[in-house]
Amino acid sequence: MMADYYELLGVHRNASADEIKKAYRVKARQLHPDANPGDSAAEEQFKQVARAYEVLSDADSRARYDRFGEAGASGGGGAGDFFGGGGGLGDIFENFFGGSPFGSQRGPTGPPRGEDLETTADLTFEEAVFGANISVDVRTALICEDCSGSGAGSGTQAVTCSQCNGVGQVQRVRQSLLGQMVTMSACTRCGGFGKVIVTPCAPCSGKGRVITEKNYAVDVPAGVDSGSTMRLTGRGAVGERGGGAGDLFVRLRVKPHARYVRDGFDLITEVEISIAQATLGVSLELATLDGDETLLIPAGTQPGREFMLRRRGVPRLQASGRGDLRVIIKVVVPSKLTDDEAQVLRLFAQQRGEEVAPTDKSLFSKIKSAFS
């Protein structure tokens, strides 16, 4: 269990912010790992002192600590979050002293990774539903074949940077309240590569890469939709002088279909039938994306009724199963009839006791104009 924070810093519970700050400086200087190399106990105390200062230097967290102890100060996170998460000991020193007491933890800088690239690919509706193998063209950076990516001209090679001795970083030491503070930054002479090109390769101007067009095959999975993005790892631009390749992001754009629209993983289509078919029923051949299906329309089907064909929709992306095919019925009323057709409908209306427009069209026109 961690000791009382005030005791760790050696201050009274009513100590001012300045007193807490001064006490922390003293303790941190005494327990600093550079002053106690190999002393794990001192290092642990150093972390505890840093945690105590983090809590007591903030008025809100200090008030919570005074009331509830460590649980209140941590807000459920605890010291483990402080040292193991996004903040940590290095961040305290960065904010408090302007740098890390341990210097940079990075290794040699080396060649930088290449850029990520982005392109757009058009798919047919069927390709998006069932998946497809497509190809995309991108303008990218590839390894220079003349120098094999080294950047050095023919018969020459890069030499170790004399300023950083091939590390790619330079160390800077400055004095602080805790003693010497060590920081690392990219070497300005070699740009962080660790090597210097004396005789640059002519085709790539010493960069080790050339800009060109490249075609990539893309395996599109079933079920994608417009706006879906595929990430092709390592298919982006290669870095300069042997740097790793970035990624290629392919954004998909799906062309609309003449008969079908998509609703999630369901497909929707509209089927037109006549008044007689809706009234008496009909069997239709429906052209689905999987082939022809028989659709039975029962007698008395109303406009807008929806029929469901299970598992005839879009395959579920990265999951099993498919959506459904939803068929919406549209009853088409004829705009023109022959005299015989009109007579049949009038007899039908007469049998059902329904009023319809008179056969005298001129009379009907007069009635219509009276309400226009």
C-alpha cells in the first residue's frame, strides 16, 4: 500500500502549493535513477514521490485525496494507470522540467516509412454483392532499381554519418535542477538516416525511390457497399533509402442497379402487376441476382404489399448468412382502354354496385369542369 502522499513529500497537510513543489524538487533530486543507478528501491520511491506530487499539485485531485484517499485521487484508475497508461513518469518530467530525466527511449531514427496512399475503385452492383477481383492503378513510389533503394550512385555506397556515428540521432545534454538532462533529436547532417550519400544515384536523385504508376490486384469481399474502405498493408509508397512501405487505402464506389436498391443487407425491388393480376392472383418469374425465382401473387393483393424471399439479399460482410430480397407490389392502372375493355369493367362495377364515370364523355367533362 502506498504511503501517505504528504509523508512521502515530507510536508504538512496544510502545506501551500509552493511548499509542495519545493519538497518535490528535493525528493526527486535525491531519488532520481541517475543518482541511484541500479537501486530498484530508490526507483520505486521516485515513482511514488512523482505520483504524490501529481495528486497534491492539483487543487481538485488534492481535495479528493484529502476526503477519500488514493481511491478518490485516482478516480477509479489508480497509480497503475498513471505509470502504465498514456501519461506516466516521462510526461511529468516533460511538463515539470522540460524534458525526460532518462533521455530519449527511441532507437536509431533510420529511413522513414513511406506515405499512405488512397484511391477510389468503381464496382458494379453485382460485384459489391458477391465480391470480385478488381485492379486499381495508383501513382506511387517504388524502389529505384538502379541503386536497389540505397540512394547511392553506381559503384558507390552511403557512408556512416560522422556527426551521429550512424545512429541517426544526436544527444544533447543540459543542466537542470535535477542535474544533467539528456535529450535526443534527429541528426541534422544525415536527416536521421545514419548514413550520408556522397554520390547520389542519378535516376532517383539519391532518394532510393522513383515515382511511377503501379497496378494492384484487389480481392473485394462479398457484401461491401459504397463508402467501404479496404486497407492494403504495405502497398503504399516505399520510404526513401530503404524505408518501409506505407499502406494503400481503396475506397469503394458502387454503381446503382436498374431494378434493385440496397437497404443494409436487404435488397428491395418493385414489381408491377395489373388490376386483374392483383385481383385474381398470378404466378410471375422474378429475375433475382441469383437467377430466376417463381413469385406467387395471391388473389386480392393490395398495392404496396411486400413479399419476402429469404436469403436472397446481400451476404453479410465478415459474417455468415445473407439478407433478404423484399418485393414490393405496384398495381398499375391503365390510362387508356378500348371500348370492349371499358364495357367489361362497367359490367364488373355494375355487379359490385359501384358508381363509375358515365359513358357520355361530354357530360362527364362538364361535371369535371364545374369542380376545377
